[in-house]
Amino acid sequence: DEMGLGKTIQAIAVARVFKDDWPLLVIAPSSLRLVWRDEILRWLPELSEADLSVVMTGKDKVGGRITVISYDLCVKLSDKVTSLNPKVVICDESHYLKSSKAQR
């Protein structure tokens, strides 16, 4: 779908339905991690920044009710991400999953 059609909000709404099954993992392009943080806090006002872990470097905390991470860091930190045992996962720009050589 094209940009601006509300896919992020729809994904957040679906994730909210499955809130009892969290932790939620959001995997997105690097440039969109902070957009996801802002949109989550906007559309899930019952949450605070303390509920979110936005992984910006390999040294950042992975965990919490919601983790937002880039595709590249998800691969590099795969052991930590797997240990979260996320039950709800959102893959933004999922065409990145097509192949390891997909353009980023």
C-alpha cells in the first residue's frame, strides 16, 4: 500500500486487541523506529515511554512490553530478541524480509 493510508495505526490497533499476549515486537527500517515510538505513545495513551524499548544501538536494552528494533539490529541481536519470546510481532516494510540482499 502507499504511504499515508494509515497502516501504522491499523497495526497498532490490531496489536492492542492482542495486548494480553504481549510482549510486542515491532521490526522496522532504522529510519522509522522513532516514528513507531511516537505513534505507539500517541495511539496507546495508557502506555508510557517506560513501557517501550527503542533499540538504537547494539548496546541498548532489548525488552519491555514493547520493543522497537530495526531489521539489521534484529539480526545482530537475534539471541536477545528470541529470548523475549514475543507473541505479537509487527514487521513494517515487510518486503525487507524477502532476502538478506534486499535493498535497505
